[in-house]
Amino acid sequence: MKAALVIMAAGLGSRYGGNKQVDGVGPNKEILMEYSIYDAIRAGFTKVVFIIKPDMVQLMKDLCGDRVSRRLTRDGQPVEVCYAVQDFTSVPDFYQIPAERTKPFGTTHAVLCARDCVQEPFCVINADDYYGVDAYRTIYEHLQQMPAEGEAAMVGYLLKNTVSINGTVSRGVCQVEEGKLSGIRETLKIQLFADGSIADVAEERKELAPDTIVSMNFWGFAPGIFAELEKYFHDFLRHKAGENIKAECLLPNMVGDLLEEGKLSVSVLQSADRWFGMTYQEDRENVAAELRRLHENGTYPATLRE
């Protein structure tokens, strides 16, 4: 079965201090998305879609896109590669973009920019996260049986395994009932404290249980979701964006609103693997050590670039 891996790589990485998506952190300078691509292809995915900034097209081809296009799927066919540019050309004419705005409009806008590249069930991920081998096997199997409309999936992770001692992180905090997502709230300032406690510190401190399920933007959708994405994004521009040059239309918020409206049912899948990623420069050393361990224990070959 055909399935696409859609990688959101257009973020500016402001807290990291640069384009963390293209930081060669593996033992042979592999970037994190190369591990995602490797895991997805061996799980059964047949297409890779990079969502990038306009000035990153050639860079992405050189970094890994051209190599990916020479890879073969499980049934021996060439992996299809597509580049989707996230910029202001996809913003509808009815919205006047503030002159000072330079950043795109967030993750909902990002996925919508990939619409022309995706005609099959697909998985959406962040470029700067490591999700684990098992996560791709799990979601690929689920995509094979997911209806064309009205259903989606996400791979959930434990909050305690996704925070950074080096600063605050944003996570989609989930409510889960009998394996289904019943609610999700994008929480933008989650802090891990020295005593091991975790709290939302955006306003007053609100404690969060370490075993809370959170979304790391690992979503599975059928292509029918694009109609809802477009409607949601346009409504955001009409009623919420205004003159705010930093306003973002976020996937967890869209999923949460569709849940409330009864338009979407989301299965919460569990992965046996541990997530890790780079939010801050200080996270890099730990991520590099984790990747070395995974190469040494045979999870990955000596290099991903053969």
C-alpha cells in the first residue's frame, strides 16, 4: 500500500539558534530526518514529502533528498520524493499579510502546502524529532485500514520523556479515553524543574503529571483531511490572525476543534520507543549520544548513507 511521509522542515529553529533541521548530529553527520526517513521506508512508506522554505530546496536535495530518491521501497520500487514550499503564495487573497511578518503561519499551513504532493494516506512529522522505529511500523499498519474520511491517528508519548532541562517546550497535552483522543490543548511553555516536577508556566504555574500523553506532531491522516485543513486555515486568517505577526495556525488546535465539532475521530497509538529531539543547542550532545548508541546496538547500520 502506498503511504507518504510528510516532513515539516520549514521552521526557523529560533530557540535552537539556527536551522536545527539540517544539523548533522549523527555519527556520520546524519541529520535527524534521515533517521525518520530510514525508519519510514523500512516500515513500508513509499513517498517522502519535504515541506521547506523557498531557499532550502537545493539544500534539502543535497542533504538527503537526492539520496532518498535512489532508495527502494519494500517492494523494490524507487521512493518518490516531493518538495513542498511553505511561503506566502499559498495564503488566500482575502487576507492582507502584515508588512512586518516574515514567518509562515504554523503547522496547519505547512501541511496544507503539501496538498499537491499527497494523494495517499500520510503521516506528518517534525523534522527535528526522533520518533523511533516502532512508531513508523505502528502508524503504517494503522494507515492501511483507516477510512478515507472522518478518522485520523496520532502516536502519543509520555510528557516526562519529551521535556528539556535546558528550557521550556511546547506540547499538545492530550486527554485519552479508551484509546481515542477526547481533547488536546497546545501548551506553549512547559518547564521541567530540577526536582523532576513538570508544569505549564505560561501564566500561573499549573502542574502536569509526568505520565500525561502528549502529541509530538506525529499524525496520520487520509488525504480527505486537506479540505478540513483549508477551511480551518481560512477561518484562522479571517477571525484570529489579524495584525499579529507571530500568529500561528497549529495542527493540535485544529485536531482539537474538529474533535469538539464531531468531525474527526483520532486513535491514539503507543510506541515502544523513546522520543528525543533538539529544542535547544544544549540538547545536541544528548541526542548525539543516543544516536551513537542506536548505531552501536544494531538498530541502525554503521551509516545511513550507503
